[in-house]
Amino acid sequence: MFHTDLLKGRTILITGGGTGLGRSMALRFAELGANIFLIARRTEPLKESCEAIREKGARAAYASADIRDSGAVEHALDAAEREFGRVDTLVNNAAGNFIARTESCRQMRSMLWSESFCTEHFSVLSRSARNGSPQGSPAPC
């Protein structure tokens, strides 16, 4: 359906990319020519997914990070930029799951928004804006 070079020259960063839907999307994007950078907490699934991507002839790299840790996300983005020069697209697939008592759910909603969504989106978008990527500027969190 798509040309095999549809995503050639693009770098896609996928959170939660070591397993499940993240891995499936990474493999498909690789088939379409994209460079793939994966972020997830567990190293072994990341290694295995990168090997599978490389077997398809695409470039792949990864960083182990918890998306709830803004410092870890920044470190992972630095690694992605060192490897590929820039990140063009973010696929926010990782879940910032927390175990919490029912009465804490309202507080959790606020924390999930600020820690998970804003950490990833603001970091990637602000870097894109700084680097002149066509994605535009970030929305403030």
C-alpha cells in the first residue's frame, strides 16, 4: 500500500517501543524506511526490538528510561540526537502506570498529565523547535 521509502530520512522516537504495539509500530515504520529510536524501561526487549528492526535493513537505537523521570527522558533524547542528528516524530506509546488508592485518583490525573504527557511532549517538541524541525513549537504545559 505504501512506498517502501515513504519514511526514508525520518527519525521516529517511540516510547514503550520494546514490546507490544510500540514494537509493532517500530517494525512497520522501519519497513517504510524510518530510523527508529526506542525508549522503554526494560533493556532486554529494547535490544531484541532493535535487532529485529536492523534485520529489516533500518537503523535503530534505544535508551532505557522511565518516562516519569524528566532527567531520564532528557538523557534519552540526547542519545537519540547523537545517534540520528534529530527526532522528527514522537509516538507516545508508553504508559505511566501508577498503583494508587481510589481516593488518590484525582491527584493522579494531575500528576500523570504533568509528568508523563508534558515530560515527553514538551521535551521532544521544544527540541524540535530549537532545531528548526517542521513540527512547530511546543504548547506550554
